[in-house]
Amino acid sequence: MAIARTFTAFSAAVARAAGKPATFAISLMVIVAWAVSGPLFGFSDTWQLIINTGTTIVTFLMVFLIQNTQNRDGAAIQAKLDELIRASAAQNTYIGIEHLTEEELDGLRARCEARARSFRASEAADAAEEAANLRAARAAAEAAGH
């Protein structure tokens, strides 16, 4: 478990550092220094191999570190959403839907959208009825006042 915690801390730190403007600036300076050194090394195969190898290694390792961070972030967000659903008036049947197939999720999304449209239509009808009642009450008040 200590290895997992160490890797988690390391990957989170690297992901945070990789997203900083200073990291981008340093990377850009390395690329510029490499490009400027081209004439010095006669644009040799070794000169080209250095940048190709360096960027390949960094990219390869960053894919795994960033994926680890994304997996943890996604799991944490899912746990928070599940707890919000569980603690609210929402339907507990939505907990764990991230394990459904793409087709099952599409069907669920379609049902949710249909309910939302139905709710909006019902809400609009309620608003229209409320406005009509208000107009009727005003008209009655005016008739009684005159």
C-alpha cells in the first residue's frame, strides 16, 4: 500500500507541475535551445535523435501519470456525486450507472431528457395558470373597487 500512496503522491505532484505556466516556459526554452544548437552540431542525426528520444520518453511517462491522476479524479467525483444522490431526493437508482454499457447510458439519458422536457412543459403550464389567476384576481379587485 505504501507503493500505491507514493505513486499517487508522485503522479499528483507531476500532474500539478506539468500544468503550470513555468513548466511550459521551461519546455519551450529547451526546444529553442535545441533548435538554436542545430547549426553547432551540423543538424546531425545525433542532434535530431536527442530531441526525438527526449520527447518520446517524456510523453510515454506522462501518459501514465496523467491517466492515473484522471482515474483518481474521476473516481472521486463519482463518489461525491453518488453521495449527493444518496443524501438527496434524487433516485438512488442512478448510483453506479458509470458501470452501464454505452447503449444503457444512452437509454437512461434519453429518459432523463424526456422527463426534463415534460417537467419544463408542466412548469410552463403552471406559470401560465398562475399568470391567468393573477390577472383574474386583479380584474376582480378592480371590479370590486369601482
